[in-house]
Amino acid sequence: KCVNCTKKFRCTQGFQLQDTPRKSCVYRSGFSFSLGCSYTCAKKIQVPDCCPGFFGTLCEPCPGGLGGVCSGHGQCQDRFLGSGECHCHEGFHGTACE
């Protein structure tokens, strides 16, 4: 949005001002045009997630626990959208690649 540079600019509720204004636009002031400042507002969105080694909407620990996720023999499908399933390395099987 291009506005008068001398006036304090505020973003609408739920948005935050980004960077510094750019003095590169023209805005209408009554019947005349003036050089103004353009501002950028952005909405901050929080996305839920789990720490590595935890999975699902409740962030439960992956099989094998904190001391050895997938018993150290595989990769857990972790994070918020993960299933908690262990994908075991060759030669290891079981829920926790034991």
C-alpha cells in the first residue's frame, strides 16, 4: 500500500509490518499526486510440529524411546504428520527394529 511517508503506518489486525518502507510509489492526495512509501504486511501463521523422535498430533515418542529411536537400527516416521512407524535397516525387523 502506498501512503504518505510522514504518517505512521499500521498493518491491519493479525498482520505484521515487514522490512522498511520503500520510497518508490505515488499516492493520491486530494486532487494531486505525491511520492510516497510502500509498506508490506505479512500474516504470521504458526504450524504445529513435533520434535524429532516424536510423532502424531499428541507428539508421542517413537518406538524404542528416547534412548534409541527404532533401537538405533532404523528411521522413525516422526514429526506431526508422521505415523511413528519404524523403517528398519537391512537385517532388522519388528516394531522398534529390535
